[in-house]
Amino acid sequence: MVVARQGARSSPRVPFEWAPAVVLVGGLAVAVAWFAWRSVSWPLVHDAPLMHYVAWRIAQGAVPYRDVFDMNFPGVYLLHLLVLTTVGAGDLAWRLFDLAWLAATGVVLFAIAAPWGRPAALGAALFFALYHVAGGAWQAGQRDFLLCVFLLAGALGVARWTEARAGAGAGRPVGLVGGGLALGAALMVKPHAIGLAAAFAVLVAATARRSKDGIVRPVGILVAGVAVVPLAVGIWLAAAGALPAWRSIVLDYLIPLYSRLGRSRPWLIYRPDVWLAIAVGVPLSVAAAIAGRRFGPRHAVAAVGTAYGVAHFLAQAKGWEYHLYPLAAFATLLLFAEVGVAASSPRRPAAIAVLLAVLVPAALLAGKAAATSPAGWERAKAAQAHRLSDELAARLRPGDTVQVLDTTGGGIHALLRLGVSEPTRFIYDFHFFHDLGHPTIEALRRELVRGLDARPPRLIVLFEEGWPSGGYARLDSFVELRERLARYDLVRPGPGYRIYAQRDRS
């Protein structure tokens, strides 16, 4: 028998009922820290350079929409402009911004889940962080990811007000004001957020009605808060002279044409194994909360957000993984809502089921993160943009312009690196190759040709891969553009892209 020395300090023991929570949260923390560290070297790639370029053009005096043709909402440009003017346009700057935004999203998730206990709050924040870093380099700073912090902040404000009313409190409007402002900011990133704002307005009205108070005032406060940011952005666009062009892009192109482009099967989900595990875990957690009479206003708000997340993904119907971000954020809250209770009594079958429902998708996400962490294809795409920028730099003189015919292959990224503008407002070329014969597409084609004739670029870069389909042969359907290219010399025939240079008139 070994006898402890008198006066020696005994190590504090973790109570058995807390051991599952420590293992779960600690494991998530280690995984997130490891994969976040490995992501620091990820390159700026895919969609982010495009938005960087638009923001750079705005900083140079360009008017959004009028001088740059793009379908995104102005809040996206403002966020990228913030990054460019504070930390710059480099790879590391983008990684730091993305990780800082992820931390902010985690803080809001923690705040929403805090009443359910530390294991639930920490677990939800860490699980969403693991979900994000498992997405890979191309998901960094995606618009639907940026959207989440505003959606969650809106949910937090509505939840706090709803709890106060449900508890016969005064229900001070500060929660509705803050929630409305956050939801209004979300609208300027993606207009789809109007669906969540409307759902929360219905929830606020129902809560006010149950408490036998008037519904006009609380709903009015929420709606007024939602209107503030869009109104401010609208004033900015109007002062810049961008509103007519924005209206034309939205009404003539975005809604009738682009919304139908590249649509996939509406049920298609990338890595369905993770989502099947989440789809099993969320109802289990909700059922446990209802059975234990713990289902409260925050559960209801998270459930409304989850329903919105499903609609957000299905309504866009393109099957792109980043469209799942709002669903992932709100589903994470419901998934972890019962973790604290389950960890306190882990021997019960229901508790074991709840804990397994969290562990399984977490393990699947860790496996996915291990696969995406090297960022193989993203690094190859970034390298192509760097290679192109070097090739262009060798052929350009000060003041020259370059027209890029590309989608996300890296052409605009190369212009961003060089600080070179285009002679037209088109940063993509897919607008010209779908819905042929439609008046809007024909008008865009004529505008491109007029711009090339009025301000002939020194170089034209044609990327081989079109979107949603097509190779170099896609120019066969655009005779006028093919004729303009015939006036240039092909100085770089491919693969990947072709470079055409102005013919030496001497």
C-alpha cells in the first residue's frame, strides 16, 4: 500500500458526470485548433478575389453595378472593402479576416446557447468552427458564411425579447432593435435573409399575442430595425449613381435569368454522410428537450432558423456547399442544446443517444477537414492566377487594360495582383453564353463589343473552362466577339487560358 505524504496536494478530480463534456469539448477544441493552424497558409482563391477586385475598383472610384457588372449585394463589397483598407489583399490577410469572422460567429453561437450550459455553448461554437475549416480554402469568406453572424445576432436579439415576454417581463425593445439591425445587415449580404426576418416577425407577433399585449409595437420595432441598414446602403448607392444599374441587374438579369442558371437537383448535398448524421441528431435533441420540458424560446428561435436554413439552400437550388451555412449554424444550436443535460447523466440511454448524435458528425467533419486541409486544387488555382499575372506583367505598359473572359479561373485575381483595370464592366463571361436570343443577353453582348471597340485592351485573356459548361468553342456562338479576337495575335495558346495581344500596327 502506498501512503500519500502528509501535506501533499491531491489532484482535483473531474466528476464522472462531467467527463463526457470535457472529452467532447476538449476534443473539438483540439481539432479546431489544429485544422485552423493548418489553414493559415491557405491561399486567397475562387470567389474571394472577384469580390476583392470589385472592392478595389470601388476604392479607385468606380461606381458599383454601373462600372462593374456583378449580381452580389452591396454589403459584400463593403465587407471586402473593409478588408482591403485595413489588412490588405494578401493571402494571410484574408485568412486572418476569415478566422476572426469565424471567432465572432462562435461568440454569438455561445451567447445563444449559454442558458443551456457551458458544454452546449462551447460545443456549438467549436462544432461550427470545425464545420467551417472542414470546408476547405475555397469556403473562406464565402457570402453565406459571412451572412451567419448577422442571422445569429438577429436570432439572439429576438430570443432575448421573447424570453422576457414569456417570463411576464417588460420585454424591453433593445433586443428587437439589435436583432432588427443585424437582420437588416444580413439583407445587404444576401437578400434571402428576408425570409428569416419575416419568420421572426411572425414569432414576435405570436409571442406578443399570447402575452395579451399589442403586436403592432414590437413588430414595428423589429421591422424598423431591419430597414435601417438597407436604407443607409441605398442612400450610399443613390449618391454614387449606382441605383439604376443595380435595378437593371436585379430585375433584368438576376431574377429572371441567373436564378435559373446552373440549377442542380434541389436535394443534392455535398458530403451527405455529415448531413445525415446531423439530420438524425437534431430531432433527437429536440425530442429530449420537449420530453424534459426544457423546450423554450431559444429552442423555438433556433428551430425557426433551421427551417429558414433549409429554405435558404433549396431556394437557390445550385447545390453549392456554401449555401448550407445558415442551416449549419442553426442546426448546430439544436444539435448541442441537450449536450449539457446528457453529459450530467451519461448512463441513461437517451443521454448516450444525444452524445453519440454529436460525436458522430464531429468525427465525420474531422475526417473531412483532414482531407481538405492541404488545399490541393485551391493552391493549383491560386498558382495559375500568379502565373498569369507574371505573364501579363511582362506584356503590359503603364495605363494598359486587360479584358478577362473567365468566371473563377483566376483571371480577375491576376488583375487584382497587378492593379490593372478592364476596358468594360464585365468581370465574368458566362453572361454571354446562356439564354441565347434573350433581349438582356443580347444587350450585354452588344455592350461588351462596344466597350472593346471604344477602348481596345492591350491584352485579352480567354479561359478554357466556361461555367456552367463550355470550353474555347463557346465563342462559336458569339460571332462578334470572335471577330474582335481575330484582330489580336494569339501569344499564349494554352492550356488553361489563351492570351491575345494587340497587333503591332507598325
